[in-house]
Amino acid sequence: MRRNDPTGAPGTVYFEFIKHGNTIKVVAIDAESGIEVSTLGPVYASENELQQIAYKKLQIVLQKNARPPKKRLF
């Protein structure tokens, strides 16, 4: 994640597409942090759709990691 980006959007993202039978696994990797997420989709879905889903998932994970941890009472 770019440190000066207030939106928490990832910088450079690499995508990997792996076909498993009737599904495609999409892996999105943030180049700066090395954090990766994966998602599965049907073979007939467009590459762009699958890429957008994986990108959104990566954004969520990066935003969660950017927040300070919650303090526990116990």
C-alpha cells in the first residue's frame, strides 16, 4: 500500500490466473507489502470481472491491516 494514499488503495498489483476444472482461481498480490488474496470464479466469467473481484478483496484486506488493532478488555 502506498503510505501517502489516504484511500488505502494498493499500488502495483500482480494477478495470477489458474484454471482448475470448471473454475478459475485468481490471485492478487500487492507488490509493496507482498500481501496476497485469492478468489474463485467460473470459467465462463470474463478475466476483467474476476480481476475486479480479486482487486476489491485485496483492497479490503489492505485497509484492515492499515487500521490499528482493537484493544481488548480481557
